[in-house]
Amino acid sequence: MALKFYKFEGTGNDFIIVDNRSLTFPKSRNIIAQMCQRRTGIGADGLMLLEKSEDAHFKMIYYNADGQESTMCGNGGRCIVAFAHMLGIVEKSALFDAIDGKHKAWIIEDIVSLELNVHSQPQNDEHGYFVDTGSPHLVVPVENPEHIDVDQEGRKIRYAQRFDKSGGVNVNFMSAPDENSRIYVRTYERGVESETLSCGTGVTAAALVASVLHGINDSVTVMTKGGELRVGFFKESQTFDRISLTGPVHFVFDGNYIPK
């Protein structure tokens, strides 16, 4: 059976999205991993299903590229909102269910702004700062992220024993902010098991850590290999609230996939 899919990307973080309101998509880890394969499949950092919700516009179910259902994805959330807009489910704003609760989002042309739920404030760790922004992240401040072997160094921390309870951790290498409160971040993503061009929840975690370390009180601009994102927040003491992730989203192509 051919599976209808759509592909979107947000600052280089690319996703396969399926309209599964009919609940006909086979939720097979093997099929999802096949579809996400770069050379033999469609190619993506992850796959999302859009399903019906009883008390929101829709429900988002997210799978890593390895086919495993996973935690919240920030850029994925922004992309699925753009997809819902394409389908006519939402217009200028959206409310949707995800694994970590409800999220609000706003759409202005090709820009999508998403509110994220933060489940832990930045905490000191032996390698950096741990933050749960819907997915577990470790933020490692470095002088220049370009000088880091992200795959090698990220993999060491991702599989550290102390993160076993959270299923491993995503690792973000972050520069200090410049005079315009702009930082540069590179991310090793679990489930993809390599560096991605951008990671929404990782960018958000890094922005919160930059705020704590450097006294930034309202927003941080984050440069990634895939483009620019903005993280806004309200900060009281060292506690963050009303955190938003804003940046561009683009529809790439659609098609039909026949599982092997």
C-alpha cells in the first residue's frame, strides 16, 4: 500500500509528515525508519503523524529517524503547524496536543512561532547544563562550536550512564553571545545519532542557559547550520515562563511511499 506523505523543513531540520486522521498509517518502527533513511528512503530527521484531538485542533505524534516514538520536537512542532495550515485545519493560530502537553502556535506567512513547555530549569552538570524543554538536553558552552567534532563528542555524552533514565540526552555545543545577544549552536540529536542542521528544543535549551550565564532577560537569537531562530521568554530570577521558538518553515515536496 502506498503511503501519502509530505515533507517540511524548519532551518534545515527536515521531517516527513503524514495526515493520519483516518488512523490508517501502519505505526511500524521498521517502516518509519525506512522512510527516514537518507539514501534508500525519503530522508528526514524524523516523522510526524497528525491525528485528531478531542479538545485541540490536532494531535502531534513524533518519531525519531530510528523509528522510535520520542519526546517533543520544537522544529517538528513548527512544521506540523504549517502542515495543518496547508490542510485548512488552522488559520493564523493553532492549539495542538503533543506528548508533553498542549502547545500554542502562531503563523505569519512562512514564519511559525511555537510555545514550548519547559519541564526543568537549567541545572549544573559535570559537562554543562541540563535542561528539559520537552526533550532532555545538555548544553555545553564552548569557545567556538565550529572547532568541535559534534558527532564524536556528542555521542560520548549522549550515552553517559547518568542519562539512562531519560533514554539518553541530546547534546548542544553553544558559543557565548555576541553584543546582539546572538549565539551559535550545534546539536547532536539522539534517535538521529548524528549532528542535525538545527534542533528546536536544543536551541531553546541553549538560549535559556545563555540567559542564565550572561544575564539576557528577554530573547536570544540563535544561529544554527540550517539558519536563524529566535527564542523569546519571560524570566523571573532564574525561572523561565512563556517560552517561544520562532523561525521559518518551508514545504519541500509530497509523494507516495511504498514500504519495502
